Amino acid sequence: RLDNKNVNINFIVSESPPKYAKEINITGNKRTLDRVIRRNIHFAEGDPFNDQDIKNVNTRLRNLNFFKKIDINSTKINGNDYSLDIDVNEQPTGDFQIGVTFGTIEGATLITELNEKNIAGTGRDLSFAINTSENKSKYKLSTKEPFAFNQPIDLLYGVEFTEKDLSSSASYEVDTLKFDSGINFNISDKLIYGFNINYELKDYTITDSSTASSSIINSSGKNVFINFINDLNYYDLDSFFNPTDGTSLYYQNTIS
């Protein structure tokens, strides 16, 4: 009320009756397994929930990038018991790319890449790539195992092999074998932390020591690099493919 040009604001806080999820029904997932969706719901049948819990579930499912539309509704059954209905509309999660690029150093390069984010509806991620040219070949395979050991932790594995023949331009050849392993987990619904260990073995072969640079000559033979990589990813976009609102921040540091 208004009193001598002062405004008094009264807040009345009252307890609302609790809601209990008697049923959690999932529809629309023709490919994605039920358990992949349910493990992103942080409460089970019989547990209490509120509107913020529903919002958090929506955010987790949206971050999977398996669905182009997610509808979550709660319907009162009787008393404090509610039915939670989750309807999803799936979208393609894999792609295959093939193409050719041209460069003045490497010439024509054939690029082939296969990516699948939801193998057989299990939520597993697989990526495979082959890039080949006259002087360079690259083979890469990586995978992600979500909810490893029934915990909200993602295990990451990867291997990459590269051959470069730079004998005509820099008087050396180099073969690189790289292994990656790491983990990802959610600090909060919007903040993800990742830790990765990278083991890299490079084998340099000098083809002409009279024209090769001194740094390459000093690196001749096998060289080992071990990298420790930390990632922080904040994601609050309203869409993965065509966002119109929200914030996305990414930070990475490497210790070698």
C-alpha cells in the first residue's frame, strides 16, 4: 500500500501441497531406448517433484541432441499423486560426409567421415574419419560411453594415426600415433567438466640431412608427448542446431 510516498510490499509465503510421481510415461522414442531417457530423470516413481525438477529434466534431455522437440506434462491422478508424461520427437543423430579438397602443398585430399551420436539407441557416440592425399594420410576413431558404471560419467576413448611425407618440401617424413582417454561429468545441469589424457608418439625420418632444418634433425627418431587437458563447457542455448536465445561458453587449458 502507499503511505507517505513509501511503498510497503508484503510477501506471503505459504506451503504448497507436495507432488509425487506415481507414473513416468515416455512416448515418441521409436529408436532411443527408454533407459537412456530415464537415466536423465533425477527422480523415480514415488518421489516428490516440482516445476523446477521438470525444467531440469527438459534441459538434460535437450542437451542429448537426440530430440528436436520435448513435451513434459504432469497430470493429477488423485490426491498428491501425478502422472508425468514425457513425449519426444526424435531427430537424425548420424551423418556421413565425403568430399575432396585441394591445396598447394598437399594437392587433392579425399575426406571421409562418419559420425553417430546414438548407436542403436543406446546413447553411445562413435566417430570415424579417413583423410588421404598424395603426401598425407590420417585415420581417426573415437567413441564415448555415457553413464559408465551406472554413474553420470562419460568415458572417452580415441586413437589416431597420421603419416606425412614432407621429403620434397622439408626433407623429412613423420608418423604420428595418438591415444586419447578421458572423462566428462556434469557439475550442474548447464556446466560440464572434462579431463583428458593424450599420449602422442612421433617418429621422424630425415630424408636429406643437408636440407632439413636443425629443429627437425634434433627431433630425428621417436618423440613422446603427454598432454593433460582440462575443459569447462557452459551450455544454456535453447537449440543445438538453430539457437535463438541463451549462452554457450567453452574454456580449455593443456599441460604438456
